[in-house]
Amino acid sequence: MTGEAVTFNFIPVQDWVGKARCRGMDPNIFMPEPGENTTEIKEICNGNQSRRFNRDRQRYETVGDPPCPVRGQCLQYAMEIPGKVVGIFGGTSEKERRALKSEFRTDGAVRRIQHGTISGYKAEWQFGIEHCDACTVANTEATRRNKAQAKSKVKHGTYAGFRSEKRLGLPICEACQQAYEAEKADYLSKTTALETDSPLRQLLNLLHSVTTADWPIAKDIASERA
């Protein structure tokens, strides 16, 4: 051990590595501590070029070091490695590459949207994309079809049929209205009976006599009175 920094090629040997600007540098340079300023490190990859006006020649010129000639290959190499890859590759940090991967996945999913389908409509909504005409038509047709199917399943002459018609915005038929009135009268008779007993008996009757099917009618009665 001489105490000198060890330098070696930290990227697997590939054809493009020989052109890398970082070839032979200490790999620890590209493994900064969390929170450490990486501007100078990234300049090795990204360069530090800028445009300045040359007064003598009366024109703008590009000055500074150009980007590493294999920056793209280095970034692709890091992106293709599964799992978490720490360090600076291709002028990007692990966090920046993670964001790029997320963008690539999103872009790929957007390109695979099947327009003109209900799944395409949902995908556009998921990715915050404006709905295309074909997907809008597909969603409208699906909504109409689902409403028609729900309408055909209405059990007329029952309280469930009354609630279905109300939910779908359909006119309440006479048979369903009668079923609602009967259910309402039965519920009110039970609640009236509860009021004549002691508080403890009221609670016991409420738990054991009033079934869960009675709660929807209570909501309907409350909305009717409102």
C-alpha cells in the first residue's frame, strides 16, 4: 500500500468504454455521499459548454468541455441493470434514473392505449390524458348499455325494485310504489313498538328485531321527509 488512490475501470469492459472520459479515474468520485453536491461530478459526463459572444469575431461561439462521447451508452447501461444502481452514470444520479424509468414505463403504457374502447377511456383518465373522441363514444355507449341492463333487471313490485328505479332515475311504477309503502308501514310499526318499552328493551329490540334490510327504508323515509 503506497497510500495513493487506486484507479481502475468500474464499468464492465465493452467497446464504448475505451472512449469514456472517466476511464482510469477513481470510481469513488462517482459514488458521492447523500446530499453531496454533484455538479462538478456530472460535468465530467455532461460537459460544461456554454455560448458566448465573441466581440472580435462578432458571433456567438461554444466554449467549454463537450459532453462525454459515450454518455448515452453509459446511461443506457445503468438503466438496463435490474434493481437499484447507485452512483453517477451518464450524468444522472440513481434518483434521476428512477424518474426516467417511470417516464419510460408511462410513455410505453400510453402508446399501448387501445383507443375506441372502455379500457382506453379508463387508461386516458388514469394517465391524465384528454379523452379522444373514439374513447368518449365508447364510454358513452358502455354507460348506456349498462343502464339498459340494469333497467331490465329491475324487480317490479318489490322494495328493491323501488330503490333500483330511484337510483337509475326511472319513473316509479305503481307496483314498486306500493311495495315501498308497505315496507315503510312495517318499519314505522316496529319503531313505534320500540318507543313503548324501556331504553334497554328498545336497544335489545333494535339489535334483534330490526334487520339490516330495515336500514335502507329508514334512509328513504328520512330523505322523503327532508
